[in-house]
Amino acid sequence: MFDIALFEPEIAPNTGNIIRLCANCGANLHLIEPLGFSLEEKKVRRAGLDYHDLARVTRHANYEAFLAYLEQQRSGQYRIFACTTKTTGHHVDAQFQAGDVLLFGPETRGLPADVIESLPMAQRIRIPMMPDARSLNLSNAVAIIAFEAWRQMGFDGAR
């Protein structure tokens, strides 16, 4: 399967929606602190409904701790895809595989430039949008890219 990582998410209902999404597609969810809310907030619970127990959520103190976790758990057998509006490659052109990590930035500012630039161009992807549009809602963007990744993996585990 693949993983979804949220870098410093700010809006509770978006994270709740993504928890529900992960429970439904089998992706692991990583929350990279600091979070802009408490996971105990009613808005997170409401958006995630009763899916919290079905999702695998791991919290990391910061991005460096997240990278150390991946190294320890996977011994270098993973790729991180920066999902950002600040690149040219489209998400449907990526060749996703099990163990990939889809990394999304905070709602108000996106991924930091140094994080994006630390990844190869082939691992920087965007969703096509109309020229005057700034960005999609985070939970919508995660759903679009996650389901493309899962589709490429033959909807592994689905019924």
C-alpha cells in the first residue's frame, strides 16, 4: 500500500476527511507536527465519523522525525512525492508503487520550498487546474491523488 503524509495540517475537518479516506483506501496516514488543532477536536471526530479506529495514523514531532521513521521502518525502500501547485508534472504521469508516500503541505501555504526542492523533479506532482485557480481544498486534493495511486496499484485490497 501507499502512505499519505500531512505536513503541519491546519484545518481539523480536512484531516478528519483524510482519516476517513485512508480508512477506505487502506493508506497509512502520517501527521507531521505541529498540528493547527487537537486531534480530540469535535470537528476532526465529526469529519472522520466512525473511521478513526479503522485508519492507521502515526504522528511525528517534525519532518526530520518523519524521515527518520521512514528510514528505520523501510530501510530506504520508499519514495516521497511532493504534492504541490509549485511544479509542472501531473499526478497521472507519476508511476506509483507500493511504499510510496504522498506528501501534502498545510492548507494556507503548501509545502516549504526546501522540502519540495529536496525531492527529484519526477517526484514533484500537481493536479491540473484552470489557469486562474490557486488550489483545491486539501482533502479533495488528497482524494484525487490517492485514488490515482491506488488505481495504478490495481485497487489492491478493495472489494
